[in-house]
Amino acid sequence: MALVEFRFSVRWIYKRETDAETDVKTAAAKQSGQKQSGAKAKITLDTIAARYFEAIKHRVSAQKIKARYEAHIKPILGDREADLIARADLVALYNAKRNENSRTHRARSALKRFVQKAKNGANRSEIAKKIAQKRRQIKRLKTAENEPYSKAFCRSLLDIIGAAYGRELAQETPLTRKNPMAGLYKAHPEIAKLNNEKERTFTKEEATRILQASSSRPFARRFVALAIATGARRGALLRLRRRDFDLAEGTIRLIDEKAESGDLYKENVYTIPLCSYARRELSDFLETLEPHEFVVWGGAKSRYGDAAPNAQMINYYLQPIIDDAVTGNREAKGAARLSLHAFRSFAITTMLDSGCPEFLARCFSNHSTGRRSSFNRYAKTTIELIRPHLERAMAFLRDAIA
């Protein structure tokens, strides 16, 4: 009996040791297989881009950047291995978009959305009508004059790729070894942005005409008045709410759309003075708004909800006014045509023309080029230093804003 028990215990101990050894081997083999599969995993541009979009999800323009990537970059380079993408591929992407009919591309994108809605069970008769309309439009556009994407738009696609690679390479364990954008503009000056692409900005007379011509639409006039008086970017102005104005102090708080903190983009804000003319123009209207309501759109919360209003709408209404106010602007092509962004350069130029020091003008516009100089690290400014220069610069509004 004792011998049987001894044999059983030996077998049980041996089985436990054998099972443990088998488990160790199995785990090692599994881990090795994972490493091998990880080594074989293909790191594509889509992989790099997904990590980049996650990092900038708090940025104001994040959705716009991602939409451009999905529509224009992903179909061409998205599945390419990240380390194998070279400068030649980026140049080919740039040229392909420069030669593509932008209206046709937008129509095809709309057609794709309608087809998807039809698959998801939307109103079949209504969707079928829209699909037929888009197909007829695409057929007409194929025979129409080509309307290519602008150089600035095509460069913005390359900059998205460069930013995604740059953020990845800044990580401790990057998934890629090089940035194909490095040295691209130097090697291809025909793509690089020229400082004189827009040879001029608005004159004071043109800015006054635009302000007066926009009076028929109150929201357009509010946008123009704020754009002239602040030099802020379009998105920052459209996102202004009543709570961003301090009429007692005469200041306005604006979102810095391009603010960067470490490797994350966030909705940072900066505060600048608001000239007396703009305050006089807006003060009565601001008193009618709730703190959370949009200023440019007149508190149209029921229509837009808490989301930022559509930036394309302001272009739709204001670009024809700008074209009429600026002689020959409608006939100008490409970058020479003045757009809404010219209000920013106008405000900065007018400030400098009034005698405002460059440092104060840069603080007013919250604009910096490259790294801050050692002087800027020590120089300090206040709203009260900027205010007298702003008043002198905007004195031409005295009669336009009564």
C-alpha cells in the first residue's frame, strides 16, 4: 500500500513539473510568435496619421485636417509603408491634385455620401434623385474647363503629412525613421510658398467699402468689423461668444487656432484690446446676447447648437462683396485674389503703418515666425501699450462706424 502511494506521488510530482515546463514553453512560443507578428506588422502612413489625429483632437481645426487627409491623401498614399514614402511620392501627390478638377472631386465625394446614405436605408426616392443629379453634374464637369486645386491647398496636404511624421519622430519610440518632407521645399522651389504670392492687402478705402457693402447682412458686417479691428483668423472670429467680450475693460478674448503645447494642439486663448470704433459698433448688440451665444451669427443657437458655425457660409456671402470692392479682384487668379484672410494682413499692416513697433504688432496679432528670438523672451507687453497704436491705426473707421 505504501509503495503504491509512493509511486502515485512520484507520478503526480513528475506530471506537475512536466505541465509547468510545457506551460513555460507554450508561453515562450506565444510571446515569440507575437514578436514575429509584430515585426511583420506593416507601419503605413495611415498608422502614423491616426496617431497624429489622436494627438491633435483638441485642436480647433482637427476635423478639417482629418477630412482633408481622408479625402485627398489616404486614397493615394494611405496604405504605403511609412518608411518607403519618399519626396518623389509627395511631389507626385502635389502634381496630381494640381491637375485634378476640384469641382469634379467635390461632386464625386457628395455622390459617395449619397450612395452610402442609400445603403443605410435613407429615403430612397429622394436619395435616388440626388444621386442622379450628381452623376449628371459629374458628366458635365468632365467636359467643362478644368478648375484645379490651388497651390496653397496642395501645399496644405503636404504639410499635413509633414506634421504627422514630425510628431511621430518626436516620440521616444517612433514608428518611422525619417520625414519625407525634410528638405522638400528647398529641393523643389516651384512648390515652396513665395513671400509675394499676395502682392498686396486691402487699402483703407477698400476695407471701408467692404464694411459698408456688408451692412445689408448684419452677421457679415459684424464679421468684417471684427476682422478689421482684431486681425484674427476666420475660425477664431466665428467661434466668438458673448462671454469673450469685456466691454468695461475694452478687451476681447480670442482662440489661438495654431497654439501648440508640447506635442499637443489645444484651444489656447489670447486677449487683445478692442478699438473704440468696434466697441461702439457692437456694444448695443452684445447686450442682447446670452454669454454662451455666438456673436457673428447673432446667437443663432437653435440652428447651430453648440458646434462652431460653418466657415464656408461666411465665404459664400462675403467673397462677392470683396470682389466688388477690390478692383479687378474677381479676375485675379490663384493666390493673387484677395480673400477673407486678407483682413488679417490688413490689420497687421495698418498697425505697423501707424507707427506700432513690430513686437507689439506681433503680440496684437498673436503671430510668430519660427522660434521666438532672445529679445522676445525678455520683452514684455501689456494691453495698454498696444491700445494707443490700435486707436491710431483704426481711426479711419470713425466715419464708417457711426
